[in-house]
Amino acid sequence: MTPAQKELARHALGLNRQRRSYRNHFVTGEGGNEHREWMALVEAGHAQRRAGSDLTGGDDLFRLTRAGAELALEKRESLDPEDFPKVAA
């Protein structure tokens, strides 16, 4: 994950004062640098893309995978289990 991608991923997570994520989404339209970075995250398996809809104003909606979200975290930060539930082994 590049520094620019990490910055976008951290924004998508919306880390709060308790150093925990409180969301997992980022909306951006085709043609910009942010969209290209998110598409690279999708290709790397660090994010998923949902095509634009009326709800997003036609822009694409991106969500981080658990692996992508964990790469974006700093020490002592955590993911909200509501957005990133633990998977039984």
C-alpha cells in the first residue's frame, strides 16, 4: 500500500479519538487520482468496489477489505467489529 493509498484508506476508516474505526467507505468518481488509487487497492485485494448509484450521486463506492484496513492502521489503533467482524476459523 502506497502512502497515498494509506491516507485514503485511513480517511475511509474515519478513525476517532479512541483510535478505532467508525466507518468503512469512500465515494469517488472516475477520472481523478483518488479513483485510480482506489482501483489499485481493489486490484491488490485491499478494497472492493461497488459501481455508482443514485445514492452515491453516480460515483463509485469503495470499501476496504479486512486486510486492507489492517494495513492502514497505526500502532494502538483498531477496527470496529461491526464493520469488520471476526471470521470463525
